[in-house]
Amino acid sequence: SPFLQPLIDFMPPKYGLPLQLADIEGKKQSCIATQLGLTLTATKSRVQRARKLLKAQINTCFYIKERRSGLVCFELKASCQPLQCIARENL
């Protein structure tokens, strides 16, 4: 989705970067810890915190609807101005 990366980019770097490395780039958290000069515990904590922040941002910016078929649909809220700009660019 073109909206996921901007949501990560809006996070403070201390959370966004570990999340990017772990969940988008697929790096092991032990490698991320070494790369960022953090302990493994700190890295795990930041990734978990970032996931919570991302979930909150998704809930703020999207209406989420689950259909009977199990598919999940997302609709961008008009109130989420930063992502509205991205939506217009991707039309």
C-alpha cells in the first residue's frame, strides 16, 4: 500500500527505523540492535511500540471494514490530511 510507508515515516525515527528494518525489510531484531547500537531488549521494545503506534495511526486514518468473506477493506478518512495528499497523487 502506498500509505504504509508514510505512516512509518511520520513516526519518531527511534520507532520508525526499527519497524522499517524489522517488518518491511525483514531484518532480524538482533541484527537491527547491532546496526543501531541498541540492546536486543531495547530493539524489541521499540519495534513493539512502533507496531502499536502504527496501529493507532491506521485506526486514526482509515475506516476498517471486514466483509463476510473475510476480506478487510480500508477507506481513507477525509480527516487524515497527510494521506489525502498521497491519495490524490496516486489517482
